[in-house]
Amino acid sequence: MKYLLDPLVKHYADFSGRANRKQFWLYALWLCVVYIVIGILSAALGEKAGNAVIALVGLALIVPNLAMIVRRLHDTDRSGWWVLISFLPLIGGLILFVFEVLPGTPGENRFGSQPQN
């Protein structure tokens, strides 16, 4: 449970440091669960209210999502600016996904020490 809520509680807008694969993918799992619950809730509320709920949750999660991706890129010793590659049609998201899957650099890198599991 600690890893699921850490990105929102401790690192909401923290773009510095590193996030290992476990932290990143547990956050992604938590995010999927949140969106499934929001989808069910929005279906129960109706189209207009449901769309408003989805939009509000999406807006609230933009910053922590970007922060987590940037910290994951830092763990692979890449600048956070690599997140902009996702704007390239088709291949940009795939390249970013590969960067997220790659193991982090062991020990220290220019973005800090290796995160604890």
C-alpha cells in the first residue's frame, strides 16, 4: 500500500530524483484501478456528470503522472525532457514505453542515488 500512495502523498509535484520500475508500475496499476472506478462511477452518474468527473480526475492527475514519468526517466539516466517524445505520432509513445521498461542505472547517476525497493 505504501508504494501505491507515495507518488500522490510524498511526490505529487516532485520532478527531481528517481523512481525505480517497481514504484513506476505499481503507480500505473493504481492509476488503472482509479480510472476503472471512475468509469463505473461515471456510468452510474450519467453521461454529463460522468464526463465532468473524468475530466476533473484527469486534471488532478496530470502533474503526478508527469512527475512519475520524469522520475522514471531519471532512473534510466535520461532527462525529463524525453517525455516530449510522446508527442511524435505512433512511435513517440512506443519509445517512451521502452524507456520506462528499461532497468535503471545501478548506483548513483546524475539525478541522485538508486531508489530503494
